[in-house]
Amino acid sequence: MTTTPEQFIATTKANLEAQFASLTALNKKAFEGLEQLVALNVNAAKASFEEGTATAKQLLSAKDPQEFFNLSAAQVQPSAEKALAYGRHLASITSATQQEFTKAVEAHIAETNTKVITLIDEVTKNAPAGSEQAVTALKTVVGNINAGYEQLSKTTKQAVQTMEENLTKATQQFTQAAEKATAKKK
């Protein structure tokens, strides 16, 4: 069987369609993540406004400076907890969206890699005599690209893991600081 220009055109068309489908899926996941972020921020803004109004009313109803101070101090812990909950929710949305992107990209790359290797194998079966060096060079290039992608993927996963660990540590430290501050004021 020989490889014809029609086969290359068909393969190229199939690859472009697969890439378009992958980009569409990635865009959908990006918009879902964005939608979640917008909903989180709208809900946080509403809650903040309502709580701020209620707090202002309480503070204005204070009869003396000591009561005003006590009411102010009582707001520290709930505010810190709400900020931590917001941060956790934000990190959760970001992490879930990133994981979905990673899965989609890895699946697309694996599929594309399989197609490229199959095409190279098909072309090399019918390669004219004397083209062995070119075929070997092409296979080396594909191998190097795959190795580069694998390294990039590992590095990205390590960076995300480090970011999540740092966020967890920061959250713990912030919680401890808020608890100490509240305990001192009591």
C-alpha cells in the first residue's frame, strides 16, 4: 500500500478536526471554571455587603467605647474564617479546572502522538531506498518532542503540587494567627 496525497489530506483533516474538538472542550472547561469564579465572587460580595451593613448597625448601636471595642473584636474571627473559606473555595475551583485541563491536554497529546507515529510508520514502509537517515531523523524528532512534553508535564504537575502545599501551609498559618489574635482580645 502506498501513501497518497489524499491519505495525507485525510489525515491532516482528521487531525485538524480533533484539534478543533479539543480546543472546544478546553474552552468549555475554561468557561465553566470562570462561571464558578464569578458565582463565588458574586456570592462573596453579597454576603460581605449584608454582613458589613449588619456590623455597621451593631457598631452604631454601641453605648460606650468598651462595647464598641468588644463588638469590633468579635468580628475578627468570623471575618478571618470567611476569608479562609473563600480562599479554599477559590483554590478548589482553580485546582479542579487545572486538573480538567491537564487531563484533556494529555488525552489530546496521546491521541495525536499515536496518529503521528502511525502516519510515520505508514510513510516509512513505503519510503524509497536511501531515505533511512531521513526516517531515523524524523523518528528522533518525534521522540524528542514527546520527551520534552513529558518533562513539561512532570514539571507542571510538581509546580501545581507545590502551589497547593504552600496554599495549605499559608491557610494553616493564617488560621493560627487569627485564633491567637482572637484569644488575646478575649
